[in-house]
Amino acid sequence: MMMHRNRCLLMVTTAVVAGTTSAFAPITVTNVRNTAPVNITPLYAGIRERFFGSIKRRKRNDRLVPYHKEIAQRQVVDLFHAWNDALGTGQSKLVAKTYANDAVLIPTSLNEPRVGSASIQEYFENVVKRKPSVAIVDGTITTGHDWAMNVGIYEWSFGDDGSKKQARFTFVYVYNEDIKKWMIKHHHSSALPKG
């Protein structure tokens, strides 16, 4: 990537960390005229931090690198089942505990997103009264360092009236290093198009 700064041509290069390139590897900006390297890793990490939350760092060969937590696809399925089991308890507080404190829920039945666990708990207070159970009809799981995503179609069954409703879903999970637990960071649910 090329950029201009103070009339100097700069070249951005991605560093190699432990023999592999990473989207979140340290980045060095080199001034092409005097070849004086400038480390912009803190700026780049800040962008990642705004999306994924705080980054815990450890030293490796005198360089700061982020912790990475991997997750298997089976574990992502288990996270969905833990959320569904919390719904089955009838306690919105337990459902909200599966979400990160700053999570975003975009529910099917509301036009406004719910941000934060308190707002998410408030939303689920009415939902759990309907005695719901949710099953994935079709889904695709993608995983990466410190995150996982489950996308597809799920079916809600409501015990109060026996009705069923299918919807599209997206769950984005992130690993919370402080509590050593995977949490829902983003949950989007939307009605299937008619037709």
C-alpha cells in the first residue's frame, strides 16, 4: 500500500510473525526516501480492538504479538446449543450471559438494535415467556484467531402456541481472554423473504 505523508512517499509492509503472515501482524511503514522505519502496529491494533475488543499481548522474541485462541467447528455448534439451552430456562438473565457486555443484537421483530447485555436481557424477557426452542436448519461455520461465525437459517418453535418460524441468523463469537470464555459479540436475525 502506498501513501503520502509530509511529501514523503511511504510504503507499508506486513511483517511476518512466527513464519506466517497474519492480517493482524505488526506493520512497519518505511519512508522510501530515507528508509527510516516507523511502527504503526498500535494504530492497526486499535482498529482491530474497536471491532473485537481489547487485545491482551505477550512478548515473543522482543516483539509484542496478540494472543490467539482457536476454536473447532464442533465447539461453535456447542456455543449455539448453550444459547438455546439458556432460552429454554425461561430466564432472560441466563440468555444475556451468553452475550459479551458490549454485544449487538439485531432481532427479527424489532427495527432497532439492542446494544449491551442489559438491553439484550430486556429484549429476551418477552421472548422467553413464549417458551422458545431453536434448531439450525442450515448453517455454515467459519473460524479464525479469537473469533468464529455461524451463519444460516434457524427455526424457532414456541411452546406457548405451538407456532414455528424460520429466520436467517448470524452469530459472531469472540474469545474473552479475561474470563476465558467464548461470547456472542454480534447476533443478527432476520425474517426470510416471502416467495
